[in-house]
Amino acid sequence: AAKIGAGFRAFFRLAEAWGLSAEEARVLLGQPPRATFFQWKSGRVRRVPMDTVRRISWLHGIWKALQILFAVPERADGWVRRPNVLLGGQSALERMLAGDVTDLAAVRNLLDSARGGGV
């Protein structure tokens, strides 16, 4: 339970750094009910669907990969909103907000492959 609480704290720091609205954050977490989302945000974490745990893991991996790729944190955080030719001109955030966990995986895989080149 402590590990999941830490995961949520990291997620909400990431959401703030990326400038996510509550609705965007909910979509990235798998669209939990609004009341549940705000309970999680306030630190009251009880049962968490495995899908949400996986999503937090993917998102943390995306955040970490961006920190590695960009020396300046503001550039790393801003990257998620910039149009990206490798994503058909949409931003990484737009792709992730499509709502499926595979969209998170696609962005993560793009970043992992970019470590050898440029993003």
C-alpha cells in the first residue's frame, strides 16, 4: 500500500509539472470516478485497479525517460505538449489521452528508442 501511495504522489507531481487538468489526469489514470480521483489526489488510497497501477508505472517511465533525454526539466516537461512528427504530428499528451494503456506504451517505446538519437 505504501508503494502505491508513493506512486500516486509521483503521478500527481508529474501531472503538475506537465500542467494536466484534472480531466486529463483522470484519463491517464484510466478514468476513475471523479470522487475516487480526488480521494487519490488527497492521499486517501484504498483499492486501486491493476490497470491504474500499470498506467502509473508507464507514466513514471515516460517522465524518467524525458529527464534522461533532456538536461533542462522544463524542456522535458514541455515535450509532452509539443507536436511530434514521430507521432503523426500530434503531441505525446494527445496520444496518451487517447485513453488506452497501449497509447502510454507507444510513447514510452518512442522515448526508449530515442535515447540513441534525437526526439
